[in-house]
Amino acid sequence: MKQVTERKRGNRLGFWFFRTSLKWTGLSGAYGLLYFVCLYYLIFDRTAVSASMAYIQRRFRAFNGIRKYLAVYRLFISQGKSLIDRYYVVSGLGQFDIELRGYDRIKGLLRDSKKGIILLTAHVGNWQVTMTALEKLGKTVYLLMSPEENAAVKNSLNIDSGNEKVKIISPDNFLGGIIEIMKAIDEGSLVSIMGDRSYGHSTSEVALLGDRAYFPHSAFSIAAAARCPVVVLLSAKVSTRKYVVDVSHVMEPRYRSRAKKKEEMEGFVQAYARVLEDYSAEYPYQWFMFHDIWGPENKAAAN
Amino acid sequence: MPSNEAQDLARIKKTLKELLVADLSLEDIKPEEIRDDEVLFGEGLGLDSLDAVEIVVILQRKFGLEVKDLENRKDVFYSIDTLAKYIYENKKNIS
């Protein structure tokens, strides 16, 4: 698997500044600071702007150059709000109202089968709020993610906190954490996997926002082998104090022919891409896609 | 090594190779061409993490082994030899 190294943003002073303003001025005060901080990133962080453009250009095809930059600015602000909200929750300063769509369906899946579920998520909304919403299922959630290396981010957002109900499986483990994933599914737990970036894994080509993009198919391949469902997990901020968490899209990937397994999984990956396309139509500034998933380097992984 | 143990191990290895070729859709390779000591992942046979999913399923469904016992057992997945030895020592319902 190809290792992907990305620049880490944020430092202890910056997080202290936001924490302090959040305690003194509340959410709206902390949000207000974002407009200045994000303007700095828009002007000086060419890498971040460039990384956002692949998505913005396809999502807002009719926009001219200036409007596309404004869209990048809005995307930065939106992600900043997501980070502030995450800290707001983990620090116990308050909670958000959460509307959970599809709860009965996912509850039914867990009741009818001893197997767990793969939660196929994306870089959308706010996963900390999402985890809070899933607590009512009473199941352990395993997140397939690299341990946070940025100490400032880790401390401020309470990542890797040792929460009994939220555990991390590192993709750096032997065989990409496959054994731990299969064990978790076998035990009836939930396994959350990011589906909108390949991180060097084998990909399938999908139609997305008018172009060909590349998404990993590993979640579907694992689910087909383990005979468990895949539930698309999305969240979105719909007002200052309310989030929607959506688990209503359920897929049951199976393959008829092992020889054509990858081809058969492509239909499911495309279905997932359509869900994300619908999401970006409704919440265009909450898909934090700072990577060119349409780029040729992803295509290489597809072969 | 008692002869029945050697026979059991040989039978497990043969079954494993046949299952790997069939379930992993290994093209242009016959079961008998896989060496007992050939490294399965990365170098050698060149399997990847998604192939590991199928191997875990084989161990569960064909040999009745528990996936929870495989955690932190990197050594088991090294070769046909190590897989067969693990199956032999932990088998419950080898068909």
C-alpha cells in the first residue's frame, strides 16, 4: 500500500486561541474568528487552495475564477466550524441537537444478524457528532484510521482518547488491519471506513460530478466476504446547533463470481458515489474533499 | 512426527492451495505450483490485504476457526506451511 504523507495544519497556540474564544464568547464568537483565519489560508496556503479546487471546480462548474475562490473560502470556514463544533462536544461545553435518519433500519439490521456492520463514511460533516449519535445503538464502533500524529490536533479534539465505545484500528497494522476488522464484524460491532479516498488502496472508477473519479472498493469487498451490510454514514450541520446524521442508505454487497469480484463491486462503489453526489448537491460546503480524487495518481491504483 | 500428523498436514496444505487458487481467483497458477514455504503476502505469491479477507473466511468457513484467535498472529499468515500448522493445531471441523 502506498504511503500518503500530507502537511499537518494547526498548532497549540492556534487551538488555545480558539478554545479560549469558545469559552468566553460561545460558538458564534469562535466562528467569527474563522473568517480571518480562513482568509489567511486562502491567501497564503496555496497547497490547501489547490487541493480544494479539484472538488470546487467540478461542483461549481458555472462559477468564474473569483467565485471559485470564494467557494474555497466557504469550504475552509465550514471545515473550521466543524472542528470548533467537535471541540465544543468533546470538551463538554455543550451538545448539538441531532436528527438521526435511518436509525430503525440500522437497529433492525443489528437485531436480525449476529454480524456487525461496515459504516462507509466520507470526509463530510462532523464525525465526533456522528459518534455521539451512534452511541444509542449500544455497540462498539471501530474507526479505521491512522493514529493522529499532530499532537495539537490530538489533544484539542480528544482523538485516541481511549473511549470504550469508540476504538481505532490502524491501517498500518498487519494486512491493513483486516484481521481486526473481520474480528469486529464477527463480534457484531460497527466498523467505520472512509470511502472517498483511496490512500493507496485498489480503486474502482466511478462517475462523479461529471468526471471519472476513483474510490476504493475495499469496504464492499470486506462486506461481501464477511456477509455483512454496508451502511453509508453521513452527517451535516443544518443550523448553528443542529446536525443531521444519515444512516438510511444500506447496501448488501455480494458477488456471484469470485473471478469477477472487483467488477461486481463496482456497482456498489458507483451507488456510494451517487449518494455522495446527492450529498454535495444538498450540502456543497460540507464535503471536505481536499484531494484530487479525479487525478491520474488514483487511476494508477485502479489497475 | 507421527505419520498420521504428517498425512493430516499434507491434506490440509493440498486443500489450502486449492482453496486459495479458487477463492482468490489466482490466475495462471495451479495449486501444485504453490510452494509450502512460499511467502504469501508482498513478495512471493504477492497477495494483498483484500486477499487476506478471503483467507480469513476460508479459515472460518472451511476449517471452523475463530477469527478472534487470529488477532496478533502475523506468523500464521506467512506461508502455506504456517497456515497448515495453525489449522492442524486448532482444527475443529476439518472436512
